[in-house]
Amino acid sequence: MNEYLPGLAGVPATQSNISDIDGEKGLLSYRGYPIEQLTANSNFEETTLLLLDGCLPTTEVLADFDNKLRRNRRVQYHITDLMKTFPPSGHPMEMLQTAVSSLAMFYPSTVSGDASADDLEYIHNMSVKIIARMGTIVAMWQHIRHGYDPIEPRTDLTYAENFLYMFNGVEPDPLLAKILDVCLILHAEHTINASTFSVLVNGSTLASPYSVISAAIAALSGPLHGGANQKVLEMLEDIGSPDKADAYVEERLAKKEVIWGMGHREYKTKDPRATILEKMVDEFIEARGGAVNPLLETAKAVEKACDERLSHKGVYPNVDFYSGILYTEMGIPADQFTAIFAIARSAGWLAHWREQLDDNRIFRPTQVYTGKPPRDYVPLDQRK
Amino acid sequence: MNEYLPGLAGVPATQSNISDIDGEKGLLSYRGYPIEQLTANSNFEETTLLLLDGCLPTTEVLADFDNKLRRNRRVQYHITDLMKTFPPSGHPMEMLQTAVSSLAMFYPSTVSGDASADDLEYIHNMSVKIIARMGTIVAMWQHIRHGYDPIEPRTDLTYAENFLYMFNGVEPDPLLAKILDVCLILHAEHTINASTFSVLVNGSTLASPYSVISAAIAALSGPLHGGANQKVLEMLEDIGSPDKADAYVEERLAKKEVIWGMGHREYKTKDPRATILEKMVDEFIEARGGAVNPLLETAKAVEKACDERLSHKGVYPNVDFYSGILYTEMGIPADQFTAIFAIARSAGWLAHWREQLDDNRIFRPTQVYTGKPPRDYVPLDQRK
């Protein structure tokens, strides 16, 4: 008999061979490959295929996958028409959940869940289509919500380049495209958190993959899950300049308030993804000859102030600490940050969706009933 | 240390005082009140309030709630415009997931999750609005998908009456409206299944209630979860007439194939909801002087054939066995059945959403990692 643990904390809910975290050592690996090696050598397309298939692809397999990703970037104009009916104030995550859900109607699908070869090919094709369209939809919304027609995707660009092109309407800066590519790799997968768990639960009913990914976007939209990088950015803007970082951190800690972007439930050391991002930030500042957003200098001052006060407690910057500022440099507004997280995470979600279907059992946990014992109905006129 | 159990079968995932099932005795109760007493004495509106608040309301509280439900039936024409961009072939469940998700953009909301009095009132108001609009959206789609403008809701009708009025465009038959009301009560809540569990997981991130309910609709849309009453209807149409029921059942059992609508994971006896529905079927046949859909006679013949062969194994009709045929009598096509299930279940979902927020902890179970140990990245030109 299993014990009741709120939030299922520490309760194993699945067997998975997709990613692994060693929180003590600060290690994260996808399919066994350390995240540092993937960001140094791979790209988002290859890492996505690695997550989906379980192995690094050959030249031919990778080219075929990349080609499919590029060809599936376009969406029907019906979907543009649908998105034009959304209120311009609609939050990008709620927009994304709705638009992805609508794709289930435009592209009907059925999943047999019998793990046959046909099913596997189908699951793979659906995954490619969804991942390709996620970036398109997020970039489209940036134009549609401001009253402009979206920019058509291009097939001659990488995933990250095309996203920046569609988002900003200009040729993407190569260094920023490379940084975005690394950010996408870093956010692609992270074992079983609430949104990935939502994929397992919803996927286990054999619902359409669009329905399943739409539901995962719902989970990620919750302020307790996604959205921390937006908070970091707001905090840095609030601080204003590097010289005020020390006093700000001191005051927040005295009031026992959160410093956004610091600490992570899974890591006792610095989040390995933050280490990678911090290095990219330094390279970026150097490449630009220091002519960068002053928020970056403020961020570095906040990190230093926190390091002096918190590192002995095992509290270090997490992946959210630098990603928001880097997105700002790319011309991306803060309310779109979590949507970019969702684009990247769709790779991991669909890897988990496939893994769930491979040996599926519908989720039906039990409850500890704490309510009233059987009692008789009381007619309306006899109630007090 | 908890053991890994696929699908979390038998693993307690929450403490709940909303509903209880005694599978051995065939008992289902909402807030302690047996389902038989609720269907005999209550109505969907009162039962919904019972589920949300935990107690039977006074005359005043019930009148206020019912009034709110009626006033929130209308939706903005923006939502009608949005639904008109959906493909007419869109499945009602995918339509419903998308439309409910879109409401998050039209009616922005934030949940603090601090269980304060303000928050409780807010949660209650959101629940009323969502439950009121679920029926509206499902009925609207019936017209929009056929190219017609939807029918405006009325405030002088009960929930069940208004749904039938909006769906069919004529004054609802009182007996059928009463039957629908009972069906809504019977489907309103059923402890922690996949869709209700999805509410807990997604709700625990403090996502918008529209996002959370949209995600639950995704879970219910899966063929392993909702949709069995549609299968029952197709089976009955396939059998064709009562005299062929015996041979059909015999053949299916010989081939070890499923008889749709028979058996339920939770009940060792007849599903108590099926008993209630069967009685309603008999009353309905009598009221109509036998002039009813021949499928009803076929259903009774199938039940008899199954009773002779399966009841010693504890396999009896479940709630899906009769509900589909009754919906057919109401003029509702089979692909809308699960959407009606979703309308009813929104009451239970929102009761669980509120209960989750009352003592919230984000869901983050663990995984049993079965993948590769750390390994080095292999450059593309060195792969085999």
C-alpha cells in the first residue's frame, strides 16, 4: 500500500529513459548525453530527434527529419483566420493552448496505442508536425495581436533562425540565433514536472496529440510552473542598475522574499543550464564590445550579491536567471518568454507522449476519502 | 519509498471529500448523499452547488446560484465568431477543448491559491461561469457546424431544458428534459479518473480555470476514457433488432471481444448509475406507449443476453449502456455524447479544482530512470 504524499512528491509515476538529473552533482543528460556536450556540439533539430528516437541520428536520418521540420512550418490560412478572432490582449500561452487545440480539428488524428510499426511512424510524423508548428504559431501571434498579417515561414533557415525571422521580420542576427538555439536545447526536456506529467495523464487516454500538447501548455502556463524568467526580467527592471543590486538582495532576504531565478528544487548545485547560459552571456557581451542591455550588468551584479549570501545554502542561479534577458536582446517581449519555453519543451513532451504510448496504461490513481459518511437527502424546506 | 505502479493504479494522489465509491456494494455518493437520493429528489443545479460547496443549499443560496447560472449562459459574439472559423468536421470534444481554452483570453483570470475569502468567492464565480457556458458552447456548435447561427440561450428554463432548447431550437419535451437532468446528475462526478486527475495536475500550477478545464476535456476526449456510450449506440445499430442480440453476444464472447457498456473497473456489482437509467428507460417506454426507438428494445435484449452469461463474473451494464440511446431520443447525434458528459462533469472538475487550490502543492512525481548512463557525444561524421 502506497502512502499518500501531496503533489506525489517522491512518488514514481513512470519509467523513462529520456532524461536524467543528478541534483547532487548538478548533471542533466538527454538520452545519456550531458547537456553541456549537446549545447556545445548539437543543435535543436538534432537534439529533438535524439529525444524522440533515443539515439543520435545518421547524416541521412537527420537531413530527412530537418527537411520535414522545415516543410511543416506553414499552417493553413484557416488557422490564421482563427487566430485573428482572438482578443489582441490574449496572453501568448492561452493563445498557444487554444491554437494548438484547434489543430486537432484541422488535422484529425487517431492513436491506436498498439505500438505497431505503423503507429510508431504515425507518432513520429505527428511529433514533427507539432514541433514545427509551435514556433510558427508563437511568431504569428506577435504580428496578429498587433493587427498585422503574420510573416510566412522560410525553409532555408534553421528552427531558431526561422523563429527569429518570423518574429521580427528581419534577417536574424547569427549570434542571437545561435543563442536561441542553445536556449531551445536547454529547455527541451527536464524529466517529469507538472506539464510533462500532464502529457502522460492526458496521453494515456489516447487523446489526439494536439489535445495532449494543448493540455501540457495549460500546465506550463501556471505561474507556479513556467513564467519565472519573466519575473526575473521584471525584477531586474525594478532594480534599475548594477550598483543597486546589493541593497536590493539584502532587503529581499531580510524580508524573507524570493529572489527570482535563484534556486531549483532539483539541483543542490548551480543549475547546469544556468552555467551554460552565463557563459553565453559573457561571450555575447564581449562580441558586442560591451554595448548590451544594461539589464545584463544588473543581472551579473545580482548573481554576485546572491553568491556571497546564498551559495553556502546551495542556492544558485537557475536556467531562468539569464534566459529572459537574452530573449529581450532578441526583441522578444516578456509575455512571450513562456511560449518560447513551450516551443522547446514540445520536443520533450512528445518524446514522453511516445514513451507513454509504447507501454500504455490509463492513469487512474486513488483518493483518500475524507468526506461525510452516507447520509440522507434533506428536502429544501427542511434545511437550516 | 513508494513502489512504481503503472498508471498509478491504487496509488493515492489526493485527499478528497467530494465523492465516494463503494465498488463492492455498488454505492456512489456525492458529499455523502447517495446518487439514488439525488436523482430522485435533486436537480443538476442543486447537485452542482452541493458538489462545489459541500452542503445542500438553503432556498436563498440555491436561488442565487441558479440565477447566476442562468445569467451566465450567454457568450460574447466574439466567441461565436471564433467558433465559426472552426472546420465543420471538427469533433465536438476538440471543439469544446478549443472554445473553453479561448475563454481564458476573453475572460482573463488569476488565481492566487491562498484560499482567502476573496479567492474563494472568485473561485466560486469562475466555476459558475464555466459550468453555465459549457452547455451553451456545445449547443452552439450543433448549429454552427451546419452553417447556421446559434440559438440564444433563455433564462426562463432549467439547465437541462435550456440545453435541449438551444440544441434543437424547439420547446423541450418535459420528460426528456427530466431524463437529461438525471443524466447530468449521474455524470457530474466520479472520484479521481484521468480527466479529474488532469484537473488536479494542471490546477496545481495555478493556471487559469479555463485552461484547466480545457485540459480536462482533452483527457475525456481520449477513447480509453470518454466515448463509450457512442460505442454502445454503434453496437446496437450494428445488431439491428432485439432477436439478434443473443447471437451477437454469444459470438463476441466466443471471440473474447468487448461488449460495449458492460462492466466497470470500479464496480463489482451493477453500476448504480445504470440501475437508475434503466428505470428511467422503462418509465420512458411506458410514457410513450412503447412508441420508442427500436434500439431501446435491442438494448434490453443485449442486457438480458449478457446477464445470463456474465453476471456470475460480476460484469453488469455500466452508466454508458443506456445513456446514449436516451440522448438519441433527445435528438442528439452520437458524436456529441462525450461533450454532454463533459458538460455534466465540469461540476465535479471544478469542485476538485477548488479542493486542490484549498491546500495546493504542485504535482511533481518522480520517474524510474531506465535509460543510458552518461555517455559522450559522437560527432555526425563518426556515427554508424
